[in-house]
Amino acid sequence: MPIPSKVIVITGATRGLGRALVAQFAAAGHTVAGCGRSPAHVAELTAAYSAPHLFTALDVRDADAVARWAKTVTAKVGPPDLLINNAALMNTPAPLWDVPREEFDAMIDVNIKGVANTIRAFVPAMVARQAGVVVNLSSGWGRSTSPEVAPYCATKYAIEGLTLALAQEVPKGMAAVPLNPGVIDTDMLRQAWADGASAYPKADAWAQRAAPFLLALSANDNGRSLSVP
């Protein structure tokens, strides 16, 4: 039985995993609203996927911009059935004491505060109708650690805790899920592990598995720390 058309909101939709998911969801007949920081990349998505799809250039660190985006998306296509917080930064690998303050602060602002900004902007409308799934991208490094990526580990451990607490707050009929996407050959992985990244699947191949998995999530998955199989 085909899955009914859904409204799907994705942060970090212009590159990597987010961009690959846009293609899969749009091809399956779902309406996608995405954001990214690059106006040029947003323009490319807009040219490739016409209305009702909706793409916006913004930085998730800007809470006011995220709130305006959510208001526009909700007015045009409705509240999300699936909200995917994907936007994130990776630190340049280094011992924690050598990570510049500005780099550490940027990761906290994007990887944690950006997720909170998006939840604050979109989730009230989902709560009002007591339906929808919130997926916050975690990582294997949100459940284990490696040297020289301490800031990234810190943010993804935070996402695990934030999401599991959110799962206790949303009403029956909704779900909040921290999701480990697995290891994928993206620019972010190459930043951390340039020599080994090519041994892993590309984002497009990953999205072919991940999109159906994400679409099948339901209220029954609320509060489960999951991984893409």
C-alpha cells in the first residue's frame, strides 16, 4: 500500500544527506520544504523542484529567521508530518584543547541551538493537531566517542538527550526520535576522516534506504534511539 503524501521539512537540505533525501522524498510524491545557508544552492533546488516544494536560504542559528520560515511553510503547505533536523557542523579534527573557541561555539550554535530553534518554530503546530514525527540527526558519535572529535561528540550526545526528553513531552500521536544515520561518504565525514571516507556509501545510495525508513516512522517509535539499517 503506498504511503499517503506527506509534508516533510528538512534543515541542511542543500548538501549531503539532506540534499539526497530531498530527491528521494520528492520522487515519491511528498512535499518538501528545506533550508540551507547558501542562496545559490537554494536557487538550484528551487529550479529543480517547483511548487509546492519550498526552499529557503537561512541559517538555523538565527531563531527569528527560522520562525519566519516556519510561518511561511505552515501557511503554504501546512504543518510538517515529518520534521528532520539535519543541519550540522563538524570540527576540524584536533585535541579538544586545540579546537578554537569560535569553531566550538559555532558547533554548539548550529548542532544544538539550531535544532532547538527549529523545534520551537515548527513543533507547536504539530502538537496542536497531535500528529507528526520529529527526527533529530544524531550520530554514532552521539553514542560512542573517538579522539579529536570531542566537540562533535558533545553536540550529538546532547541531541540524544534533548530528543529523548522531547519524546516525553509530545502528546500521544506524535514521536521524537534521535537517529544515527550510519557512516556515509559526505563532505563532513571527509573533514574528519579523509583517508577512510570513500570506503562508505555515498549520500544518494544511503538515501535510497533511509527515505523509506524515515517515512515508516510513527508514534510507535517515540523515544527510541534508532539507526538507519
